[in-house]
Amino acid sequence: RRAMFLFGVAVFGASSLAIGFAPNDTALVAFRAIQGIGAAFMMPATLSIITQTFPPEQRGMAIGTWAGVSALALAIGPVLGGFLTEQVGWQSIFFINPPIAIGAVLVALFATRESRDETVSRSVDFRGIGAITVGLTALVLALVEGNRWHWGSPRVIALLGIAAVALAGFVIIERRVDSPMVDFGFFRSRSFLGANLVAFIVSFAMLAQFFFLALYMQNILHYTPLQAGVRFLPATVLIIVMGPIAGRLADRVGSRPLMTLGLILVATALFLQSSLTIHTGYGHLLPGFVLMGAGMGLVMSPMSTAAMNAVERTKAGVASGVLSMSRMVGGTFGVAVMGALVTAIGRSKIDQSLPQLSAHTRAAIANSLGAGAVQSHGAPAQVVAAVREAFVSALGAGLTIGAAVTLAGAAVAWLLIRRRPPQTAAEPATEARVEPMPADETPSELTVA
């Protein structure tokens, strides 16, 4: 586990440096893909190491601290990124990561010991990796380009067909190989299944909201990148504060009530913000950001605790990898689906408000809405106003749909996550009991047995 963490940090740091020096768009995208590979090794390993270090009754506190520190980066990133983009250039954002990566490597070398699951072989499930990569790539590309290429076009139908075949093949492969990338046996645990569904849903909602509201604040309210980043602080600061508190509460009352309440707050936040207009000020968005931060803080660490406590301690690495994948896929789908919704709804609005334009021109304008392109330099004032109205109207509808999806997530959490915290709950037959930490290892030592 430590080796995978160190490898991931090193790849992430080195690729960040390469991105800053990327000579063109193709190189930038390639290095970003490598950066994603580093993150895929790094992030699941952090949760796995924590699970190995802390016993079940203290895991909520530890994961809450982990979630709070993670949220600190979420708070600093938009503000610092906005400042550097305005004052230095976007490339400078990526030069922050290498020194942090070096520090993380040094701390990990001195603060942790190596551990691994000795019950499985060390072979890599390359067929499973290939199948899910092809399937998810085809599906996301179809969602992103469906409006521009038309949903009934041969390209979109082909992509959806490839996605269906590849993802079905992934399930078949994982059920047959000795060391699967995803052990579907984990999903026999209702808590593990519920935690992963919630991870998908909450990442779907949060990343879509953050991405498109950032575009709204910059392109409609005319904030600079720094000003927009600062406006997200109420949400991110509350995630930092609530994460450790929710983690401690999860140890006492269980994850289910916290996750359910948190998702209801997130749904309420999205619903409140869905009534925005082109004249809406930040004061209208602020209550939603406050509720979003409080809700996310109540969800994230209890969700991770529920997933980790649902599997054997030796399987923490695989389980944390599955949970991380659920979050990443949810976030990717959130941005892709919201972009498709904004484009589709925006096209209807553009057709109504600008009938004098050719169908080709209206389609081109609508296709740009999903990327937040609402500034048409040199265009007539009527066109600019119509484009802005279409984007905001479509964004509001998308946020409403996001609220409904998140509310469904609250029902999922209440129905699937087990009721009691681990120290008092009788372990269901489908959820393996987590072994206690040896007496000579204390959580404060930050070492892995």
C-alpha cells in the first residue's frame, strides 16, 4: 500500500511539472491523463492506510480528519488558482504540486510501514482495466458530444454500443479472473453498495454544481477567476469544519443518519440555487453554498467509514479503490450530463428567442452553452442577451434535476447503510468483521501494521 501511494505521488508530481511546460494542447491532455493515473494510485492508498491503522470504533474520527484535510485543498485550490491565473499564468498552478509531492513522499517514508493483502496474488487485471477504460470513455464521449453530433447519429449510437459491450464485458471478466480489479462480492454488503451509490451521486451533484456555477459567476456575473474562487469558500470551509465532526459522530451514532441528513441539505442547496437569473447577485447563491458545504461535510467521511467498515481489513485497498472509482466516475458523469442538459435545454431556448438566425447558427450557439461560452464578441446585443438567458435558464433546470437526483441519494443512504456504528452493531453475515488493531500499535503512531 505504501509503495503504491509513493508511486502515485511521484507520478502526480512529475506530471504536474510536465503540464506546466506543455508545448501544446495535445501534450497537455496527455500529461493530464498521466496525472490521473498518479491520482488513481495515490488516493485509494491513503484511505487504505488509514483503515489499516485505526480500529473500526476510531475509524470515523480518522477518516473525518482525512476528509477535512482533503477539503482544505478544495478550499485553497480555487482561490490560489484564481490568483495565480490572473497574476502569473495558468501554467503556474501546476508548479505548486511538485514541492508538495516531495514533502508527501518524505512524510510517508518516515511515518508509515509497508502493508499488503497477503491473501491474493499480485497479478494485475489488465483485461478488466482495458474493458472499463474503453466502456467509460465511450459513454462519457457520447454524453459530451451527443447534442452536437445528434443523439441518433451513427457515431453516438456506435459509442453507446461500444460502452454497453465493454462494460458488460468488464462485469464478465471481473467474475472470472482470480484477482479482479473490482470484487463484485463486496456489493453483497448493503452498506458497501449504498456507500458507493452515494459516492457516485454526491460527486455527480457537487462537481457539476461547482463547475457550472464557476462559469456562471465568471461569464454572467463577470467575476474574475480569483473572485469566483473566493465565492466558493463558504462551502469549502464548512466541508473542512464538518468533516472531522461528522467522522466522530459516525463512530457514535452510525453513518446512516448523517449521510441522509447531509444529502437532504445538498438537495436543498441545489434547489435554492436553481432559481438564479442573469440578474441574481451572490447573496442569492450564498445560502446554497452554506447548505452545500454543511451537507457535503456530513456525507463524505461517514460515507467512507461505512464503506471501509463493510469489508475485511485486509481488503481495504481494493475497497477504497472501488469507492474512489465511484466518486471519480460520478464527478465525470455529473459534468458531462449537466453539460448535455445545458446544451439541450439551451437549444430549445435559443430556437424560441432567435428564430431569425439560421438553424446551423442556432445549433452552433447551443452547442457552446455546455462549455459556458456565453460571450459572443462582436455579436448583436439581442443575440448576446438571448445566449445569456438560455444558459442561465438551462443551468437552473440542470440544478433542479441535480437536486432530485441527490434527494434520491438520501433515500438510498437511509435504506442501504446499516443503522448502528461498528462498535455496537452486530455484523451482518454479508459484512466481514474488521479485525482489531494489535495492542502494540496505537493510532497516534501513524504506522501501518
